Amino acid sequence: MAKTCVNFSKKCGGCPLLALPYPRQTAEKQQRLQKLLGGFAPVAPLRTMAEPWHYRNKAIASFATQQGKLVCGLYAEGTHKVLPSADCLLQNEVLNRTLAAVQDAARACRYTAFDEDKRTGLLRHVVLRCSRKGQVLVTLVTPGPELPGSRNFCAALRKKAPWVVSIVQNINPTLSSAVLGNREKTLYGPGFVLDTLCGLQFAISSRSFYQVNPRQTEVLYRAALDAAKLTGKETVVDAYCGIGTIGLCAAPHAGQVIGVERNPAAVKDAAANARHNKLSNAKFVCADATEWMAAAADEGLHPDVVFLDPPRAGSTPECITAVAKMAPSLVVYVSCDPETLARDVAIFARHGYKAKGFTPVDLFPQTRHVETVVLLSKGEVDSKKIRVEFSLEDMDMSEFQDGATYTQIKDYVLEHSGLKVSNLYISQIKRKCGIEVGKNYNLPKSEDSRQPMCPPEKEKAIREAFKYFGMI
């Protein structure tokens, strides 16, 4: 049954498929998956949700002053206009109640919203994380270390929302679009919230990467573990491991697990989660997945199973080459983007790894996103058959010309630098690097038109994305 939200008509952008009945949403996702992936192997029916509402365990809201009052809520899509808090249909209901309590407590303390232009004010954003038991971590983001009356704020918030178990102040003085900074102070509680996933406990902090739909994440991870066919003896590598969720879920069923993650805070969390769950057969390495996998392959590491769970931009040809050199019996790839998955499965096929089947899981109802697990195994592959049946042209993958789409570049920059970049900025840097762009793409409408030029920090981030995708 379709539902309505007051912010949907105001272009919130959080649930673009809200007006489409859920069965139609899932049917369209299934068709897209079949079109992109069906040429490789069978695509199983999409694993859907019985109640596709209030599944998100994370919320991010921004503060503003409207009609003389402090408000907090989501940005309207593509803008910095704050839409005052409403009962979001995607967020866990306890997060909606917490957001209202944060706003009330901040008003009681006479806190002001940060003004990006004037560089005045106190509160920038609030990030909420909740456990399946309804306990909540609140992270207030401020431009500087000062937070006058922080004890009063904590007391006022706890009185209105006693389910809040921890309150953290995150300090972000930058002018970038990144929500969180690198410094934090714990104002109340332990600084994290404990959640249970697949029978294990995970400490979730403000900056932890943790899937936002816990019910469907268990479905996803069980599909990945079922594909791996672990017997308790295998050496497992978990690349792009984040805080170690997949690797630690595999550890009770494996001989040893090696997790690889470039984010130092995530690696620290992963090691702590291993200790908390008494899993002594899992260790975690802080390194870029591509670089570490290539070095480990050169040193002769031959794991039995490799899990890959890369960001939306997908893996890299170098990482896939390194996996193939390691020669595991099975590769289990968990993807959040069917297009980059199709690209990477085609690369794996050229290395002799054939897809055995795709298991899609709807982690993000009311949006276009979908997660997919694919099992890849080593076998004899006819290279001519790959070119004929699995060519990128046959799959309408023209978007991958020049290395990556504009959307993939934007996602990579946001994931790795916290910066939001526009198509205009990307095309400007493409021209600087001598990369072909469309003949009339992003040209000014008249010779007198003035276009904003890409700032240096964003140019640097875009160039890093070009390097990642092998474009320069």
C-alpha cells in the first residue's frame, strides 16, 4: 500500500520511488538485474521485504534557522535548503522521535544553526545510529570544539529521549560538504551503540560503515556465507571489509580470516569487534585493498575463499587480477551497483572465473538501489564465448566508456573525500587531463556566460577518482 510523506512533494529525494507501489518497484529492479546480469548466470528472484518501511538504522539531519527558529531536517535534493523534520518513512521510528527530541533540547539550550556564508553559529548536523533494540547514539556536529552548556543539552535530551545511550560531539571546521570531521569528544555514554547481526555483536560509532537495513543485511550475509560453502578449515580474505561484518560472520565457520580495509578507524573497530566476539582467528590489515591484494598475491598468498564488498564504484581491474593470481576456489562478490558488478564479472570471466548465480536482496526499498551476491568459481572458460556472449556492448554498458560514468566518479569522490562534485566540475577536469567529453557537454549557453571553476580540493579529489578508474 502506497504511503505519503509531507517532504516528498518538496523534493526531499530520500525515497524517489515512493509513488510507485512496492511490487512494481521490485519488478523493475528484477528486470534491470536480468538485463545486466542474466547473460552471465541465472538471476534468482529478488529477496524483498514484507514491510518495506522504517528500515533505516541511520539518519543524518542538518540545522538551519527558519522564521527565527532552530530547525533540523534533511536537505532538499541537490540543495542546502533544510526541510524541517517529519516522520520519515524510511528511518526507524525511534530515530524520528530522537530527531524531534534533539531539536527540542537544542532550542532549550538556545543553540544556533551554523551559517556557512557568515561562518557563525554552533550546530551543523546531527547523525543518529540505532540498534535493533532501539538504543540510539546521537552525534552533534559543530564547526569548533566549543559547545556551551553541553551537560545541560545531554540532560535535556536524555529526559526527552531516555533511549539515547550515548552522545558525541564531532568537530568539523572544514567548508567541504563532508558531514563529519576527524575529531570527536564523547559527552555521554560509551561513544557507540551495540547492535546484533547474524548472532554477533558490533559496536557502531558515528563514522562506522554499517549497512542501514539490518533485517535485509542478515539475508544478504547469509546468502554470501551460503555461497562460500565454508567447512571450518578455509583461509578467507575479506577485502573492503569496513568494520569487519562479513569477515567476522564468516570466522566461526572458517580456519582463519584476513580483513583488508583502508580506513584506520574502521580497522580499529573491526579488531575490537573480533575481540568482543572472542574470534581469535580473524585479523585485520589497514591498507588499500587493491595494493594489499596485489602485494599478497606476489608473496604467494593462496586463500580458499575471497569476499569482495567494494563501494558503489566497484572493484578495480588490478584488484581482480590480484585475486585471480591468488587462485581461490571461490570468490563471493557483494555489490551495491549492478552496473559495476556486470563490468567486474566480465573482467573476472576473462581471468577464468565464471559466475554461478546471482542472489539479489532489496536492502533499500523506495529507492533504485539493490544489493547482489554473486558466486564466482574457477573453471575452464572459452575466451571466444566471453567475447560473444558477455561483451560489454551486448549488455548496453556504453556508460563505462572513458573509464567511469559521471555518477560513479561523484560516488567515488564522496566516498573517499566527503566532497560533492558536479558534472560541470568533472568535465572541467576531464578537459584539463585531455579526456574526451561530449562535444557540447556543459558548454556555457553564451560566450558571455561565466561558469564556476572547480575548487582546488575538488580538482584533487576528481583526479584521484580518474586514477582509480584508470582514466589517467
